[in-house]
Amino acid sequence: MLLLINATTKRPLGPSLPISFDEVSQWEAHAKGAFAEWHQFGQEAFAAWFPKDWTQEPAVLAKPLDPTGDAWESYSIEKGMRLLYRMPKHCPEGAIPMMAINAQRWLSPLAKRDAVRVHRMGNRLEIAAIQKGRLIVHNLFTPQTAQDAAYACMLLYDQCSLSATHIPLIWEGDADESCWEILRPFIQTLDSTASHPWSALTVLYPSH
């Protein structure tokens, strides 16, 4: 995902662009110099959260969970958390892991302290449970249908013993009206106001 930023206003010039690794490389070679700032986000091949004060090398912590992987990287956020992750091969250097940047936004003092957060981009469905300002669960899914996406959301409510009456679901990114119709009878508050073509704004400026 590529996001271009206005150097003066620090606002996105347009919606985030889901493009391939090759397209990013071509854009860098021909157009990067014309922009003062740009952000590149990548989808992780593996990711897991650890306390920031666990200072072991990434390989020591990640290898038992990702035995076939290597070349793990680390991204620390506030709240004393560190994401160990591995990007797919051929991912452009410098890509920011989307799970890290989303968690950082969702744990911001400006965000709701209790919510189920969903970020949808194509068949990438990122879901997190936030309770009392803490990240309880954070998972990635690749649903093939609206029913798959709705099941993943309801499963998280069930596994975390969250009240679908009192805990809102906040949906960002790509709209999925069919999924929402399945969820609405079960989840009292489904907030989709951040699901729109300009949802890139929510990457930099949390509004919930």
C-alpha cells in the first residue's frame, strides 16, 4: 500500500493505493524524487507481539512460532509493545508493517478504549480487540466471502468473551455491505464511518 503526503498540510494527497512490489519499485525509480514525503506499508508474512522489555534477539523469540522463516525485523510502539515480523520476499525495503501502524493508532489516547477494530483491504482482514486501552488479540485473516469475514469478527467476540451489546465494532478500509448485513443483527454498534475511498486519512489521524 502506498500513501502520498502533502508536505505542507501533512495530509494525504489521495486514498491509499494497493499496488504490487514491482509497481512500487517502478514508482520509486521514476517518480519518488518529485514528492517530499511518502509512506509505504506492507502486509506481513508473519507477525507476533512481544513486550518491549523482552530484549532477546528476534530469532530467539520468533523461530518457535515461525519455524520456516528467517530475517525477522522489529517494530516498537508505545504501550511497551514490540512487533516481530517478517515481510514477504521481494518486499521493498523500508515498508512499514501494517499491523504495527494500525495497533499504534488503535491504542492512541484519541481512540476508543474498548472496541473491536477491523481494517479491510481486499482479502486482507485485520481484526483486533481493545479493552481498557490494551491490545488483547490481534489477528490477520484472508476471507474469501462476506460470510468468512463475518465469522472471523464473531469468533473474536466469542473467544474474548466480549459483549456484542456493549463493545462496538469499528470498521476501516474497504466497505463490505454484505458482511455488515450479516453482523448487524448480532452487534449492536457497527461503525463504518471510516470505511470510504479516503480512508487513508485514518492511517495518520485516528478519528475514533
